[in-house]
Amino acid sequence: MLAQEIIKKKRDGGVLTSDEIQYFVDGVSRVDDVGASAAAQSNFTDYQASALLMAIFLNGMTVDERRDLTMAMMRSGAEVDFSHVSGAKIDKHSTGGVGDKVSLCLAPLVAACGVPVPMMSGRGLGHTGGTLDKLEAIPGFSTQISLDTFRSQVAEIGMAMIGQKPEIAPADKTLYALRDVTGTVESIDLITASIMSKKLAEGIDGLVLDVKVGSGAFMKTLEDATALAQSMVNIASACGKKAVALLTDMSTPLGLTVGNAIETKEAIDVLRGEGPDDLWLLTQALGAEMLVMGGVAKTLEAASEMMAKARVSGTGLDTFRKCIEAQGGDLRVLDDSKVLPTAKNKTAIESPTSGFIEFVNTEQIGIAALHLGAGRRTVDDKIDPAAGITFDSNHGRHGQQINRGERIATLLHSDIDQQRIDQATAAFFKAIQVRPESPVKASSTISGPSDDRQLGRITSPAS
Amino acid sequence: MLAQEIIKKKRDGGVLTSDEIQYFVDGVSRVDDVGASAAAQSNFTDYQASALLMAIFLNGMTVDERRDLTMAMMRSGAEVDFSHVSGAKIDKHSTGGVGDKVSLCLAPLVAACGVPVPMMSGRGLGHTGGTLDKLEAIPGFSTQISLDTFRSQVAEIGMAMIGQKPEIAPADKTLYALRDVTGTVESIDLITASIMSKKLAEGIDGLVLDVKVGSGAFMKTLEDATALAQSMVNIASACGKKAVALLTDMSTPLGLTVGNAIETKEAIDVLRGEGPDDLWLLTQALGAEMLVMGGVAKTLEAASEMMAKARVSGTGLDTFRKCIEAQGGDLRVLDDSKVLPTAKNKTAIESPTSGFIEFVNTEQIGIAALHLGAGRRTVDDKIDPAAGITFDSNHGRHGQQINRGERIATLLHSDIDQQRIDQATAAFFKAIQVRPESPVKASSTISGPSDDRQLGRITSPAS
């Protein structure tokens, strides 16, 4: 098999065979010296891979090709075996958004309801946060545990939340690094294979997808988000797994906090029966899907009820307690948020005028948090777990009324340069405007604080 | 400047600036550790270059982008200075075809008419031969001479024929190697820049292009060939050089020989006033363009007359004699072809039936010669200068009548495996069929033996 012939085929709009896709992925695995024996047989170099990635970007892939790419990437590494855990193992994946801390309250509640959740997450990059960074704000909490410990912890307490393991889909790591520098990231084919290869290797039986749409998400339009959601559901199905995707609004931040320690606190609040409504309602909706998929509830209504009970009864919080204990975290965090890192400095953001709060570009809230130290621009950046932004619950949400001089939000940060605070403030006011009229709340694109943010639901592959 | 931003721009159909193209070419030059200082400032890697090449392949370039790419590639190395030679220096470039030995008889005749010809050529690869290989069939003839010697020889005898120098457009060498393995060779944008960057660096004032079309050429259709010809004329003009392109038929081999020593002999025959008509007529047509462009003739008619006189009077042959002498070749070759390497063995190809000769796929004649040892598959292959194919002048040309058992052609070869002779014979009969009816001679696609093969002429840039 010749790499250049495979490239030419895709260049000319052809459909690649399973073997051709396998040869490509074997070569990519080889580049990083992973993937062992099969990889040694492929001569697909990195510069050939990037030419093929561009041809895929521009000419697309069929569902069969996406499935083959996903499976080949999955097989480039280990596949976790959860046959020792009875019942269907279900995970959730979010495409990422500003203030998205759903995983932290969702996994314990779902596990408490009897559905095992083996969750493997990534770190935050750019304008969206990462579950790992939020968990690691808890002193002592380790997300770097072995696959064996991961397997036994899910068996024992029903859940575990760990970092992406290098043994899982290593081809994705090499491919992503190549895509990142060759302008081939924003391809639905490649995004689908990247996400699904890692998730399917986790050994799950089903996956609930939270595909975010709006100015705070990667997919800015409902059309793009729907295409990605449909693609992922198709591929899960083609690989013999259950999947459902909720399209959810990310045109305003989720909850009232953006940062790591403060988002962890907010997630714990939800487990304690407190916290903002929008965060709880989305958690409940996603959890209900997982419970039905996991076979412990017959209907979404019954599943929603189970989620609510697990919250009110505190079994969700108990499960999170066991998880924190198993992963070495400081248990006092559940009762005393002062255990979490706290910011040395606070800078109030006050309204320059009287009017109504309108989120016009939520991505800029993520950028503002990044300036404060809450995020990373490159994978090597250090983050400040205490940094971030809290919105006022009465004057900091979309559509709320505010008077001149009242506080919209508070920037949390360490002793950073004034320049960075200025940059954060400037970004903040690119995200938020105070306008004389109440913003039109287009129900399909802008969420209110008591809205579950659902814009759509995709449950079966497109024919 | 960020490589990935440049890639994304072209990926999305944008137009690259001169600076962006320069940054790309600087990076490509760096890859090979050539191009020195400017190159050190670019971080364009080879895997980024191949992604961009694919985006260029699929999304194309404007004339301005092609010009910028050509100029940047040209500036990646040395530019020959011919200001010490008076008059306009004119070269010819052929896109390559089966049996194309025009350069060998053309350059001496044009130089004899007073137009200096500094000719830098490549080696043959695949199904087409190379001028260097043909010249090197002359014992002692060196094509590897320095740029200084090249400059002085053109000044002294009006012509020189040398191999591509590594100092000339080194970025093209790296880019071509990358294109070859990434499925990005067959792009008119990239082919134009590759050819023109090298030719413009030769220090010429004008260029006559022989763009071949048909089954024995890279461009199989008149449409593709016209697009390439127009592109090259556009770029020459955009770079301030004169250019004219003749579109010429390559659906049958040029002349009666395919190979190295035998093609050199055939070219010398033309200089001696002998040889096949089609080879002479094409040489005359291309030479006439060069003489008019060089300012020594006012009209193509007058120029054609000058070419014919240089042939009949022997001044062309004299000029070639000086060239061979200057470049160390055995002068006896002009009077005694036995000085050239001769094949140890001959295998006759006889007609299996009675009928008419029809060339259906001339590329396969090149492949047959390759099997016999006359060509190379990779740049590292050795060639046998004596190997090749001679066609019978009465029964070996398109449309000629033949009886069963009569000889169509003779395969010339050394003591090679019978398997290779069989492969050559099989390829030969993929190229030629003997049919009961005389083939339709579509004047625009199939040349006869006394035809100058011209299918079109492009002299000025498209608006």
C-alpha cells in the first residue's frame, strides 16, 4: 500500500477502504513510537498524514470512513475492560463551553442511581475549562491513576474521574498535535473520530453527548452543532454503542462561576441541593438520559425524578465523597469551601450605565478568565486554580436589570500585572453589554437562569 | 507570522500575500538546510508545507499568488547573470514526452542564428526521457559544469547544455520531493511555479515553451495542456519575461527512436539535414519562435527560413561541435554514430496481423523503453544509454500499413532477463494496435510523420 495513492484517492473525492484508513492510522501511531507491531508495517509519514488530513478536511468522509477511522484510532491503544462491573457503563462527553462544570455533579448523581460512570476527561485549553483542572482544585485530588485502579474504583463506588491515559487511543494524540498546526482542527469528520475513539476505548456501553452551541462553544451555530451531534451518534451506532446527543445552549455561561476552584464549589453546591438552577437542570437532563440508557429507569420523567431524589437525599454527595476519598482528595471540601484555593485579590466589575445585561459574545468571558490565569493558551501553561470570575446572581445574568455602579461580576486573581486585569476587563466588556432595552430572549438561542438549555436531541443515526 | 494561519487561509479559499508565500518558501528552504539567512526566520515545517500544498492543490492560486510563489522559489537560490552576453538570451522548455530529443538539435541551430541559448535541463523520470541522459550518451560529454563555466561558454559559443544546478531554486527540489509523496504533483499552480522558478533563475530574457499534449505526455487533454501553457505564459509575463507556448501533439512518439544514444543520433541526423520530418518541423517551429523573441528575425516565416539555412549550411552542426568540444565530448560522434554506445542485443517486434498501425497509448512506449533499461523509475536508477526502441520508418508509424510478420520496431537492450523483454513487449502492444481499418487521423490530436505537431499557440497573458 502506498501512502501517496491513499492521499490521491481522498484528494480526488474518493472513499477510502478500511485497510487504507488502518494504514494511515498505523503510520501516525508509528510517528510517536507507539502502536507497536502493526504500526511498524506502515510508511505513512507525518508530512503525508498532514496532506491527507487537509484532503479529508476539504473533501469530507462518509459515515463508513468515519467509523473506520474511529475504530482504527481506538485500536491504536488499550481498550478498557469493564466486564467485571455489572450493568451498562455510561459516560457523558461535552464538547466544551464557558462555565461547564456539569461532569462534577453529574457523575456522582448518576452513579448513586446505579449506573456506573467511568469518566476520562481532558484538560482545558483556550476559552473553555477542563474537568481535570476543576477536580485538581481539591487539595490532594489525583486524576493521574492507573487503568487498573480506574477499573477497580468504578467497580467499588460506581464512578471514577481520571485524566486521559496515554494508553488510550494514542494515535489521537499524534493526530491532534498535527491537526493543531496544520489548520485541520475544525473538521466534523476528524473531531468525531477524535472524541469517539477515546470514548469507545473506555469500555463503555453507551454515551450521552452534550453538544454545546452558541458564542461560548466551539460550534457557534445550531446547524454546525447538529451536524457534529448527528455524526457522533452515527459513529457510536456504527460501532455498536448506544448514544444520544443533547444540543444545549452555550450563548451564556453555565451557572454563575467561571474558573476552577469556584466552579468546583458551585458543582458541590448543586450536589448539596443548592447552586444555580440552570446548572442543575442541565445536569438533571443529561443524567436522565444516562439512567435510561443504563437501564435503571424506563422513562426520562422517571429518570429525572431519580436524579432529583439522589440530590435531595444526599446519595449523590455521598458518592462524590467516596470518589474524592478514593482519589486522595481533601474530604472537608464538601462542607467547607475554604479548603479550596481562594484568590488573593478581587476586582469588581461595575456597570458603566443603567440598563439590561446582554451576553453578546460569551467566548470572551472564557478569554477574560484566561487573562486572569484560570486557563491555558498552550498545553504547557500553568493555571491558577483560584482565578476566575463570579457573576452577581441578581445583576450578572442575561436579561437582568442593573443600575449604573452596581456590580455585574467579580474578577478573582493573584498579584498579577495590572495589564492582565485590564485585558480581562476589556474581554469582559466584549462579552457583555449593558443596553437600554431588555434583550430579546430568543428561546432557542439564549438561556435564562431557570432554563435547562436544551435546543435539540438526537437519538438515532441519520439514514 | 503563523504557518497554521497561512494554511487556514488557503484552506478556506483565501488569497495569500507575498509575505505569506515568502514565509512558506523560506520554511521549505530551511527544511533542506539551504537558503541560508532568510530561511532561518521561518518556522514552516515539512508537515505544514504538505498541508498547504494540498490546500493549494484543491483550492488553487491566483495569478498573483503563482507569480509570488515562482519569485520566492527563484530567490531561494542563485540567479545567473548573463549581462556579459549581448542580445536576448532565450531558452526552450518542454513539458516532456516520448522520444522528445528536440533540445539537442534546436539549441545549436538557434545559437548558430545568433540567439544565445543557456539551457539547463533535468534527467528523465518515468515514461519520458531527459536531455541530460541523451547528451551523456556521447562519450566524455559532461553536463556537470560550474555556473561560471556555463556563463563563459554561452558567451563564447552561444550555447551550453547543462544539468540543473543545486544552487538554482533549491526550494523547488525540496518542494518537489514533498509533492511527489503527498499526492500534490498534478497541480497547474505548483507545476508552473516549479518550472518557471528554475527557468527564470537561469538569467534568460525569454522562454519558448513546448507544452505537449496527448497519451505520451503528462497532460493528456488539450484543455489541461492549454491551462498549463496559459499559466506559464502568464507567470513569465508577470515576472517581466517574454514567453510563448506552443501546444504540440504527443499522441505518437516524436521521430523514430526512443532511448538515449539512438535519440542523440537522430538529433544529429537532423542537424546533418537528415532525420525524420516531424522532428525537424517541430524543431524549426520552436526555433523560429526563439529567433523572433531573440530579435534576430522579424517574422516567424523569416525565422523559419533562417533555421532551415542553419541546417543546410551546417552552421548548426558546427555550433553543436563547439559545444561538444567545450563540454568534453567525443567529436567523432558527429560523423560516426558507432562512437555512441550500441546495444548488444536486438529483439524484433513483428506484426501479429495485417492492417494499420494505430498508437492508442504512447505513454506505454516510454514504459517499454523503461523496462529495457532506457529510463529510470526513481532518481537513483541507473540507465543503459544503448537501450531503447527504433520504429520502422515504413511500418512503424501511426497510420502506416503493415503485413503480418513484418517488423514494426526493434527493441535494443543488453543481456537482460527475458522477463523484462516480455514486459517491454507487453507494454509495446498496449501502446500500439494493428487494426483492419486505417485509423482516423484527427488532425488536432494525432500527428503524421510530416506534420509539425502544432495544436495551438499562446503568446500573451490571459486578461
